[in-house]
Amino acid sequence: MQEKRNSRRMSLTAKLLIKNMHDTSDKPEEIEIDVLDVSKTGVGFICSAPLTIGAVYETLLKIWNDDEIHAFLKVVRIEQTKDEKYMCGTIFIGLPEMNAARIEVYELMTRIQGEE
């Protein structure tokens, strides 16, 4: 996937609870995903379920200190992988500044550890 973000990306091991906000008949379900990266602007991940470009999903992102960030993600890119999975690029919609700051703190900590 071509780099399109201005913010530095960070890798986390996490799962997301995804609910399609455009389909009210859709029941929230936990979809198995592998988070590739997180920045203060969005999340990149791989999942086995085909999502919809432009759809907004409600998420609970479990971060490095076991806290959860409640957020809304809009799918902006999807690429199918060779092993029948989907690489998704999303952007945060209305992420509170406090949660964006938590992500920036982790980014700073990661940068400092990388310099050591």
C-alpha cells in the first residue's frame, strides 16, 4: 500500500470491534483483524471480511497499555492480498483530541526507544 499519511505510523498488536454505521440492520460483531499501523490520523489493518470503501465503522481499539480508544473509522482504501484477505486503510472521524494525544505520546516513546 502506498504511503499517504503525513503522521508517523506505529505498529500495535490489537483487535477491533467493528460495526457498520451505514447499515442499522447490521449487528455489531467482532471481526478478526491484524493491525499493521496506527497514527493519530488513522489505522491500517488486514482482515478476512470485505469492508466497504466510504463506510464508517465504530471501533474499540485496544492500545499498548490495555486501554481502549472508542473511535469511528472511515475506510479509504482496500487492497486484496494474495491469501484472500483485505488490507484496509482508514481515517479517524471525529477522534477526540485527548485520544489523538495518547497516540502521539506513544509515537514519541517509540521514537525515543528507537534512538537508544
